[in-house]
Amino acid sequence: MKLIGVSVAAMFAALVATPAAAQTKVTIAISGWTGFAPLTLAKEAGIFAKNGLDVTIKKVPQASRHLAIASGDVQCAATTVETWVVWNANGVATTQLFQLDKSYGADGMAVRAGTASIKDLKGKTVAASAPGTAPYFTLAWFLKKSGLSVKDVSVVNMEPGPAAQAFIAGQNDAAMTYEPYLSAVREKPEAGKIIATTLDYPMIMDTFGCTPKFIADNEGAVKALAKSYFEAVAMIKAEQAKSYEIMGADVKQTGEKFGASAQYLRWQDQEANKKFFAGEHQAFSKEAAELLLEIGVIKEIPDLSKLADPRFIQ
């Protein structure tokens, strides 16, 4: 009887262990940007695990995220659409799989109260992340739409969080930042004002992608990644307060504070993804690539037709 008991126990242990053993391991590089938060929710709420994925999420600054991919430390990442252009142009092969979010005022430029227009920044100091990042690209985009270029300002390289903090403390004439840090500026009108956001210039949209090798070797897992993201977005709609608490905790915010940041962007569900990859993605990638070439971030435009593989969103 004792032997039978051991056998039953061993069989039960094997059954319990099997799902975990079958899970595909994947490490994802992100930042504290509000738009990426559903990925955190998918992990913390057990959605990834339910769909057969053993996910590790690493916070990696956008300026060095491609290095983590190139080293093999991570297989997948979340970043802005134009950043994939930069990475591929610089020899870091990556493929976008699905869209995460669109910014509706979540990225912006903070300036001092006396600055009447973006044109007034000529010769001034602007805090922004390094070339090849979303804040730097946003700065270039805003300046170009105002008849200026990055050569017309003095750029001080600072990540979005420190850039906002330094601006509030009185440093620099302007700062490029995004949520949740942009709201810190909104809450301190005495420090300055937000002169332009992605409501004025819609050009920040984020996608999720992986290396071509990971995709080729793990098509089932890639489909599960997309499925998990859409399930996380659905959970936010169904259980908003709980979801905001989970996502907010990851960036040391209350659910209420997180919700305040989230109002400035839109997470993209499956149907929105289908529309995005039907044309908008290609058109924006082309315009972005031309600007990146113009400002010297890339030396040549990569094959834009190979930057995305949206078949996993179907």
C-alpha cells in the first residue's frame, strides 16, 4: 500500500509539474511607461502563465534596450514604432508583432511660462533622452513641425523621469517626458507649462516585438504573447480598479494615480491592431524613417517591409 501511495503521489507530482515544464521562457524588456503596463498586468494576474508562458520582465532604458536584445539577455521588447526602425538600421534584427498603445497626450514638451511657442526654444536647452529614443524623436518631430531642427537647440541627455524632476527643480528651459512623469509637471504649474503633447502631434505609438530567431523557434509562444496582451486589455475593461492597482504598484503609484496617467493613452485591442497594420503602420514607419535619416540617427533606411509580422494578432 505504501508503494502504491508513493506511485500515486509521484504521478500527481508529475501531472502538476508538466504544465510548468511545458511553459516557454521569455524575457521582455520594457520601461515604466504607462502604455506598457498591460504586459505587467498579464504577468502579475497570471495571464501569461495560463497561456503557457514563463515571462520575466526587465526594466531596461530605451537607449540600451537594443543592446539587451543583441546580447541575448532578452528576446522581446516593447518600444515605439520608430525605434524598431533605428534598431534594424543599426543591425539589431527585430520584428514587431502587435501594437500596444497610442499616445493621446501622454508624451509632451514642458517649457517655462514665458515660452510662447516651440519656435521660442531656438538656442535654448532641452532635456531629452539620447538619440534613438522616443523622447529625442518626439523632440525632433515637434521642432520640425515648428520650422526648427534639433540643431537649433542644445540637448541635454536625461531619461524621462529625471528630465521631469530636473525641470520641476528649475533646470533646463524645456523637457521631453511622458506619463507617468508628465503628470508630475502637470501638477506643478509654477514650474512651467506643457506646450505640446501627442494630442497636438499624434506620433507616439508603441508595439511589441521579438528577435526573428525567437519568433521562428516559438511560433506558439508568440501567438500566446499576443493573446495574453489582448486578454490583459480586456481585463482592464472588465476590472478596471483591480487592474489599475496592479499596474500602478509596478511604478509605485496608487491605482487612482495610475488611472490619471492612463487617461492620456489608448491601449489597442485586437480589432484596433488589425486596422493599424492594414496601412497606418507602414505609412508612419516611412515618414519616421525619413526624419531619422534627416537628423542623423540612422545612416540608411532599412527594409521597412520586414519590420512587422502581424499574422499572430488574427
